[in-house]
Amino acid sequence: MEKMGKDNSISYSTEDGILTIVVDTNKEIGPSASGKTTLVASSGGNASIDVGNDRVLKLGLNLYY
């Protein structure tokens, strides 16, 4: 699995066109920029994911409470 995001809090893999994303929801990476929410995981903006077949997709992910 590849790592991405702030504190490498997101793992992902691709196989046969299927993207699998794994986040440990027991962890926190701290407050959001505004301080109104607490981040569990963030890609830190749009991250590139090479899915093969000369395709690079973009993923933007924020998981918070």
C-alpha cells in the first residue's frame, strides 16, 4: 500500500481498476486550519494517484469531526 496525506495518514492501493483507501479512524492529526473541526485524515489538497494504463487520477479527501 502507498501512503499519502498529512502525516501519511492515508494508505491506498489499486488492483484491477479498484481503488482501496484505508484510514485508521482511531487516530487524529489535529485541528483544522479554522480550528472548528478535528482532522482524522487529509490528503492535504488534491493528491495524484497512478492507477495504471497511463492514467493519473486526483483525490481530495478530508475526514473530520
